[in-house]
Amino acid sequence: MTDEELNALVEKKLLARKAGIVQALKTFNRSPSAKTFKDAENIPDRLLGQAMDDIVAEVLQKTAGDVSMERPAKKNSGTTGKG
């Protein structure tokens, strides 16, 4: 993927979670308490984590076809069996 594609993907996925993050922060701002503080702290973290999962999944999906692996040697191919 190009830099432009990656930047667009990150922006798109983060913006998709923006409303939830803003709502959690607004709720805390309106009524600061231990519960709303926890929500204000945890919800954005969770939403950002979900956005990052989406980003990584899409990048992996788009680049999986480009990955090549050499066939690994057999585990004991370097031994003669004599000890």
C-alpha cells in the first residue's frame, strides 16, 4: 500500500470512531463523576483499539497476497540420527 492509501485508511477508520469518543468525553464534561470518568477514560481507549484492529486487519488483508515464504527445512534435516 502507498503512503497515501495508508494515510486515508487510518483517517477513515479513526473518523468512524470519532462520534463515540466525543460522546464519552461530553458525558464526562456534563457530569464529572467516578463512573463518567471511567467511561471517558475507557471508551475512547476501546474505540481507538477497535480502530487500530480494523486498520491492521485491512492492511494485512490487502498485503497478504504479496507475502512469500520459503518452505522451511525439515526439523531434523541437519542431523544424521547418530548420537
